Amino acid sequence: MNYKIIEEENNKKKLTNEELLLKIHKDFGDFEYTKIFKNILTHNETCPICLKPMHYEKSICKNCGFDIEDIFSLKDVKDMKKIQEFVENNESLKKQVEYMTERDIHEDDFIHDMYTEIFFDEELRKEYEKSHLNEVCDLDEYFDWLIEDEKENDDVNNAEIDFCEIDFCKLADNNYRLNQRENDDLIIPVDLNKYKYFKSIEETNDDELSLYDLSFVPWFLREKIRELSFEEGYLTHNATKENWHDFSKSQNTKKLKEFLRKHGVKPLQTKKEVVKQIFDSDLPLNEFESEKTYLTKNAYDYLEEYEWIGFYRKYLIYFDFLDFFDYLETREGSIEEISLEYIEKHIELAIESLDYDYIIKSYTTKSKICHKINYLEDALKCDMRILILNMNPICLNYNFYQWHAPLDIENIANLKMLKSKFGEKRLLETFNENWNFMGFKSTLIPKEEVWNHLITALNSKEQNHGSRKIREKYLI
């Protein structure tokens, strides 16, 4: 819901407080509680109607007259502030709130993640109960309610996960799957985030900063991943054969030579020589320690074994991780070939569903894989279909037309490359062959004009290929 819309309507119509209140109930339902709770936790007390600063305990917004007591009592506000104090006094919860604030996570998910951390952390839960906060929000009742709520919604949305399923693979828009899974309770596909965590540490040498890359994972579970990674020998602050090349860069020559002398070895002259001298020796490298974090041999072996996860992250991020894993496990062949088979099945489902985003994401994924393995004939077909659907987004909700880009930059860049490879004549043949691949009985932009706009874009050196003008002429 756009709060600005209500603010503009209020300014134009000069609504009374009673009319505003009716509009709140109509347009927001019971949404204000979570919105205001999040604002209290993040010290961002603003009116949910006009977005101006507002002191919640004083009840009424001076700017638009919104009265918080018409939604809930001031006791509720004070109860929320008790939880805020509890969060402020706990470092782990503070970090989680900071992280979720930076990511602008939706209010319901924000509060749910915070309660989830308290619920599953034994020490936190004891402190929570000791502070009598169960009188504010009884965690057992809260999670019992969530279970019932999930059961009621199960038939409506099969992709919805159970509240207690720690679905590490849940990324933005990756709800596309070929098969619905059964018995999803407590499924923990931890390998996806473990792989991401190790790759991030390989680049940053910072185990705490890398925790922020683990999307949609409650903070206490991120901490657990880090803790286990050290315990199981995947991460270290010490030098090893595997990390010595990077580790030695932060060591000065004097310290390196002292290490050699300590072990009865006469050091060579330059740092480069000394670094190699130590590497070629059997001396205990683990005596070197750093504040930075490095991967061990175990971690590098892990990254090599799960290299397919890197492929998934680069090319298949729109699709459900476990669904792809199940498909991969039952097939033989290269990861690229199996992925193309997998995406082809998604394309069939996407076209049948007439889901615009699903169709575009499926074809975009196939295009990227085809370009990677030089299947340019298939890539041309994919990119042409993306172009045709973007120019005639009949199955896109008309509410999104005002933001739609008929000429996608990446798609045009791909077609430019393919034009240089195959020539304009071949592009025209592919265009004609695929023009009605969706089987629509009507179009928004005539075929000839679509082709003319494409050629203009392909011959242009500008990044802006005229999407705005096309959108205003044909779609809005």
C-alpha cells in the first residue's frame, strides 16, 4: 500500500479525522500494528498515513490528526517499547534488527524473524520470559497461531513454507519448481548458503561481513553457520599451505625471516624468496595468525565438490534450489545440458500458466546458459522470443505497463551480438518463425512496427533504446 496516495488524497479532499480513520481501516486493515511495531524497534516513529514524525505515546499525529488509539491502546505501544528495550540489550538481536532494517524487510517478516530467533535460542528465551515479555507476546501461542495460519493457507499457496522450515534456499522470486515437495518440515538445504558463505570469505577474508550475504536466514542461524564452519575445520585464522599465497601478503619480511631463524633455517634475501622458502618447507605454518579469516583445504574441497551450486547461483537463481537438486540427482550429463532440460520443462509450464514473469525468467535463464556454452542457434530463438513478448506483454498485468521496458537492455545487447554473428536476414527469419509462439489472437504493437523498433535499437549506440516512447505510444 502506498502511504503517499492517502497523503495526496487527504491534501486534495481535506478529509476529516473520521474519514481518515475509515480509510485506514479500508486500505490498511490490521496492517498498522506490524508497521508501527517495526518503527518502534528501529527508532523511526512516523505516522502511517502522512509519514511525518510522530511521538506514538502522545497518540495523535499533529500533521494529519491520525489517532493511534483508534487502532490499539497506548498500553500496546508501551508493551512494544518493552520489547524494544529487550532488543537494545541483546547484541545478537540488535545485529539482526540492523540487518533487516538495511534490507528494508517487510514488517511481518521483520517481526517474525525476531521472534523466531528468541524462540529457538534457549538463553534468549529464558531472558525473554524472565523479563515477563511473554505477557506481551506469548511465543508458544504465537507459533501455534502461525502453524494454524499456515495450514489454512496451504491449499491457496502450495509453495508457502511452514513456519518452522528453515528454508535456506528461499531467495527473491525463486518459487518456481517442477514438483511440489512432501514432508517439508525442517528441511535444511544448508549447502546453498554454506557455499555462498565460503565464496564470500574467499573474496573478503571477513567471516562476519560474509554473514550478510546469507539472504533470508535468521541472524542466529548465520552465527551458527559461522561457528560450525570453524569447529568443523572449514575456516581458520592461521596460515596453511592452501592460503599461504594470500596470507603472506600481510606479513612483513622481518617477521618472516624471524620465523625461519626460530626454526633454525637461514632466510634468503627478498620477501618473494622468503615466502617461497617457507612454503617449500615443512615448517608449522599455523604459528602465523591473523585477524582475517581464510578457507582451509576442507573448504576448498567442499567448493570443488559443490561447484554445481556456483552454476545454480549464476544461472538458475529464479528456480527452487531443492527442486533443481532433485532433478540433477536423477540425470546424467553435464550441468549445462541437464539445466537446459530442466528449464525447457519450466518453459512449458510457464507458457501454459500465462505468467509473464515466469515466462521471461525461464527464457532469460535458457538464453544465458545457451550463450555460455555457445549454443547460439538456441540463444537466438530465446532472445527473439523475449523481445517479442516484451514488445507485446499481453499476459502482463496491465497495472505494470507504466513501468514495463519493451526493449530490455540485456536482451538487445544479446541480439546485437547475434546479428553480428548471423546477419540481419537470419534475424528476420527467426523473428517471423517465432512471432506467434504464444498463440495470442491479438497484439499490442503491430508486427512490422515491432521489427522496425528492433532494427532501430540494434543500430543505435545509445543505452536507452526508446522504451519510454514505445510504452507511452502503445501501452499506456
